[in-house]
Amino acid sequence: MIFGHHEKLVMIGDSITDVERKRPHGEGRNDAHGKGYVSAVNALINTMYPELHLRIVNMGISGNTVRNLQERWQTDVLDLEPDWVSILIGINDVWRQYDQPTITESHVYIEEYRQGLEALVESTLPSVKGIILMAPFYIEPNPQDSMRRTMDEYGQVVKEIAEKYNTLFVDTQAAFEGLLEHIYPATLAWDRVHPNLTGHMAIARAFLNATGFSWDGSAQ
């Protein structure tokens, strides 16, 4: 288990991370962890490792791309002085190319994505114990689907950055493969992007497995 006692994990991303998390000054419709994989990760760690007193902070904002993360990185990550940072970004960077094909200013193409994510990792590593990079995903079993194919290319970028900087990598797309053998995509996510609780649990499971989490709570 990579997390130590009384450490802080900041989890940042887009709507998949956000999921109605509570904002400062009481804004929002749920608690500070939201209703998605961040909440599941927090609950499972506190259930199996209550002695750690790990603090998890959800800094997801719906609609974000890597551009938005760069704009708010100082205030929403570095100023919080985390021990660990997890990043799940890229879905909107890809999606806008498909649902807003003529609004090209909203598109974040792959080289800008690579440069932006790598810059965040490189600038943050000196001040934290580690970074967990999570691949963007599209809940579609056909790898030849246009958006799925593009999403896989962005996921490969995340993997390459993780290998270059020796960070942890979560293959979030792969986390859905077993489910998609038995469950139609729209059952997991009506738009194949925003998963229901089953989908969020699949993400949480993949995240926890990457961090050395033991499902019986034993130290590793």
C-alpha cells in the first residue's frame, strides 16, 4: 500500500472525478468526495485501512480538459500541498472533437494534450511522494469505433508519460473490458462516458489495485 499515515491525496479531473462533489461555502449536492469513484476509493480505504487516516480531496470539475487543469493547477493542487496526486483527464479533450466537430477552439489535439499533461507531471513530481496517472476511457467495446480509437491513442500517451516519469499508471479503459463482455455500454453509461455506480466501482477497483491496496486490509 503506497499511502502512509496522515497523508493527503488530491484527485483531480473532469466530470468523472467531480460527480456532484461539494464546493466551498456549501455549494454542491453531496459530500466533499462526490458520488463517483473518488467516494468509493475513500470509503474502501477507510474501511480496510482505517489506521492510515488518509485524507482524500476531490478537485474534479465537470467539462475540464488538460487546458483547464493547467489554469488551476497552482490553486487546486500545489497550494493544497498534497503527498499524492491522481489525474484523470482527457475525455473532454477527445469528446469535443466528436460532439463539437466545427467548434475547433474547444478541441485539444493529442500533441497539446501530451505537452500539457507532461508539464503538469514534471512540475509536480519534486513536491510530492508520487503521482497516479489514469487513462481516459470511452465505454465502447469496439476498438475500431472512431471515438474509442482516438481515446485509446490518448490513453497511450498517458501510459508513455507514466513510464517516462516512473509514476503509477491506471489503465482505466481496461477496467471496463470484463464488464463489456456481459453488459451493454448504455447500461453502464447512457452516453458511454458518464458511468453509473457499477462503472465507478470498476474505476475505483482499478485505481486501488494499482496502489497496492489489499482487499483484506493487510499491509504490502
